[in-house]
Amino acid sequence: MSRVVRFLGLVAAGYAVIVFAAWLLQRRMLYFPETGRPTESQLQASGLAFWPPGQLEPVALVGSHAPASPHGTVVVFHGNAGASWHRLFIAHALEREGWRVVLAEYPGYGWRAGRPSEQTLVEDAQATIRRVHALHGDPILVWGESLGAGVAAAAVADPTLPVCGLVLFTPWDSLAELAQSHYPILPAKLLLRDRYDSLRNLTGTSLPVAIVAAERDAIVPALHARRLYAALSSPKKLWILPDAEHNAFPSHPTAPWWNEVIDWVTRAAGC
């Protein structure tokens, strides 16, 4: 019996160590920034520029091929890996649809100082949207990808934010639910400090919400997007991209779904 007790004690101690390590390192497991400041020539070659223009500390990149008289501005919040310049394909696709595209950068990512956390990213996102409005006016659509969908949903929970529509690409319902599904042996729901609860944040929103999920997504399974979609009471529409994965989907600017999504949310928002 004493051997059994000792064995169980070792198992419990090992589990406690794993749980503590998961709690301690959780932000390293969530945020994967690429850091560095692209040069002006690199940006020019990619069709991007720092935004706002002329600032020593820009907070975003803007596509430089927007039409002379754009329909408005789409503010894009990217996923948890890389940096804003890796989402050039989004700028190309939405500029083709007639929009100015601002690729927001997070604190702690790219060239920006800081450490990412939910509070930091959401507050910064709200400040960026307000700066876009001050510089470019209405209308503004917000586009969030994966982690960025959680950031976007939390940002627009503030009803005073000047936004007329929301697009969520590969979103989750809540990070706690997603984390628990990936780590079923851990009390993930209890451990999380950054929760990005889009179900709660979008409760009661009147914004039209377009949701795009990847059918074969193993990172954020489409089930989570369906749950979020089912909970929304505002105007909404769901796209499931067939045979697509989280990082493998029809991203070419001529893919029909870009036009379908941006056209629907524009008409639903009346902007």
C-alpha cells in the first residue's frame, strides 16, 4: 500500500509541475511574434507603407494600391504568429474589392515595443480603430483572423467604436473552450489569463458579422466558429471553406469568397 501511495504522490506531483508550467508559460504558447522593422524599400516592393504616414512610431501597415476613392477602410487584426506584413495577401484581396486596408500590428510584434496580452492587444486595437476613423472617416470594417478574431470581437464590444461591420476568419467561440479541447488533461479553463471570450464579447452586438471557417481546420476546428455563429443575434452569415485548413485555404485575391464576404457585410451594414 505504501508503494501505491508513493507512486500516486509522484504522479500527483508530476501533474502539478505540468499544470504550473502550463500556467507560467501560457503566453509563450499563445503568442508567436516575429520581430523586426521592415525597411521602406522592402515595404515599397511589397506594396505596403507604414501607417499613420509620417509617424516615428507607426502602429500598422497600409496597402499602397488602394483605389483613389476607396469605399472605406478595413482594419485587419492578424493571427498569433508572424507579423502584419505576412498578411499582404489580405491587403491585395480587399484592395481589389475597392477598400483601403490597414494591417494593424500588435504591441510586441513586428517593430512595436511591448508584451502581448489580451488587455494590451484589445486596448491597442481600439485605439488603432479610432485613429483610422480620425484620419480616414467612415465607413470602417474590422477583419479579425484567428487570434485577431478574438481581438476584434473584444474591441468592438465597445459600442462607441466607429465600426459598421465585422468579419471573423477562423474564429473561436472562446479561447478557454478551444484550449480545453486541445489539452483535455489540463484544467485549461481555470488556467487561462487571456480568455478572448468572443461569445461573451459579441453578446448583444448589433453589428453584422460575417464568419469564415476552414472545413478541415485542426487548430481552430470549425465547430467553434459554428458555436459562435449560432449564438449571434445580429445579422450574420457563415462560410465554411471546403477542404481548407487553418493555414491552407484559397487565399488568392481572385478567390470568389473574398467578394462574397465583403459584399455581404457591406450590404448588411449599409456602409
